[in-house]
Amino acid sequence: HAKELGRGRFSFFDFSINEKNQRLIKVKQALRSAIESSEYRLVYQPKVNPHQCVLTGYEALLRWNSQELGMVSPDEFIPIAEESGEIEKITDWVIRRVAMDKQYSAHLRHANIAINISAKQFKSDSWVNTLRIMHDSSELDVASITVEITETALIDSFEVTLEQLLTVRGLGATIAIDDFGTGYSSLSYLKKMPIDYVKIDRSFVQDIGIDPDDQAIVQTVIAMSHALDIKVVAEGAESAEQIDFLKSKQCDEIQGYYYSKPIELADLDSFILQL
Ligand code: C2E
Ligand code: MG
Ligand code: MG
Ligand code: MG
């Protein structure tokens, strides 16, 4: 009896955890058929050089409209796909879709496109092989691809990390460290690894004009990166004030709602960026 009572109380108090688990199981299940049911698409968010007022490229961002669950945010399903291993197939799909979308859209064809590689799969061969195969068959000009990886991808096993980066760079790709400032790694990799860009995380950019500490961080990251011959992109700029600050600190490129939200493929060719 006591056990039964205890169990009853447990499930009552942990209702939200239970709910979360059920959602997790549903998402994991639904992910398995997402590719064959054509539930994914890519949207493209512009990046801008604010000094010359030119578009410098786009970041490809995954969207999942699940038949069963409706729209699910990548912030929710990417971590689940990383756990289940589904991420390998997803990244493969993303790379192939970028190549197809470049065929479809004149706007994208010659543009640099950034794709996101999960830290969890960074050391695996599959995404590198996909890039190599597409490069060798001329299906994709890898010189027009930027690979965005987070700091956590860099922390263990220096040799493997370096080898991966050198391989994709050898195919012509540009390397960017995404969400910079939110991870745990030491700064020494910035000088040891072949890195072209640092992308300052949105959490620092959004409080420019509000929090002097964040301004100091942004300014310092830009100065340090430039000293190491690394370019800087700021993500998540939404106000003119943020743009002015970033420009005055010589930030090389900016991505954010101030310029544009991510754009649907079908709208890209008629889209005119106001600069
Ligand atoms: P991320 O790579 O840091 O991408 C930037 C995120 O910030 C995107 O959210 C973008 O829509 C959002 N963003 C850009 N500018 C602004 C702004 O001015 N204000 C605000 N509030 N948000 C802004 P999204 O598309 O929801 O993606 C979230 C995260 O999911 C990405 O963060 C990335 O970590 C992951 N993700 C998205 N697509 C992929 C993918 O194809 N593969 C992998 N592995 N991860 C992906
Ligand atoms: Mg990114
Ligand atoms: Mg980012
Ligand atoms: Mg981010």
C-alpha cells in the first residue's frame, strides 16, 4: 500500500517531467519519418557587411513542419536528434538540400551559405564525406560553404578536431565558430585551429545599449579576434543602436532581424535587402 501511495504521489508531483518525457518520445518518434515525409525545409537568413552595405551570404536554418506535431523549433528537436543519432541523416539532408536550393535560386547560386554542424557529430566522418562526395561530383561548390561549429566541438581530442577542420578547409570551406562566448573551451584553440570567423552569440549582442558588461565583451572579442587575424560576425542584432555600436567597433559582418529574418526559398529571388 505504502509503495502504491508513494508511486501515486511521485507521478503527481512529477507531472511536468512526465509530460516532458512523453513529448520527447513523440518528437524522437516523429523525427524518424521526417525526411521521407518531406517535412523539412531550409530558410535563409542574410549576413551583411555593414561598412560596405553589402550582403555577404546566408545562414541555412532548418525548419520542421511535422505532420503529427506541427512546427517544432530546432532548439527543441536538434538536441533530441543528436541523442538519437538521427542528426547524421539530417545534416546529410541539409547539405544536399543546400546544393539543390542553389540550383533553384539565382540569388543563392553564387552566395556563400553557412550550414550548422552539431558538436555531437563533429568528429564523425559522415558530414565530411558528404561534402567531399558533393565536391568531387561538382554537385556543390564547397568553396561557397561556411561550416558553423560551436566551441564545444573543439574541446577534446586536438588531433581529430584539427584533421576535420583541415579536411573541409582543403575542400575550400570557410570555418566559423558559432555562439562564441557561451562554451567552455580555452582561447588557445583560436590560435591553434584554422578558424576564419568567430560568431558572437546573440545573448551578448541583444544587450548592447543596455548592459555595459556585454558591450565590453563584444568589443574585446572583436579586438582579440582581429589580432589573431580572425573575422567577426555578430548574430541577433535587432536595433539601429546595436548596428551602430558593432560598426564603430569594426565588427566585420552582422546577421539579425534588424536586416532580415530568415527567408523562405520561394521568396528569396524577389527579396530586396534594405541596406
Ligand atoms: P544558430 O546557429 O545560432 O542560429 C541563429 C538563430 O538565431 C536562428 O534561430 C535565427 O533565426 C536566430 N536569430 C537570428 N537573428 C535573430 C534576431 O535578430 N533575433 C532573434 N530573436 N533571433 C535571431 P533558429 O533558426 O530557431 O535556430 C536555432 C538553433 O538551432 C541554431 O542556432 C542552431 O544551433 C540550430 N539549428 C538550426 N538549423 C540547424 C541545422 O540545420 N543543423 C543543426 N545542427 N543545427 C541547426
Ligand atoms: Mg549557426
Ligand atoms: Mg549562432
Ligand atoms: Mg546562437
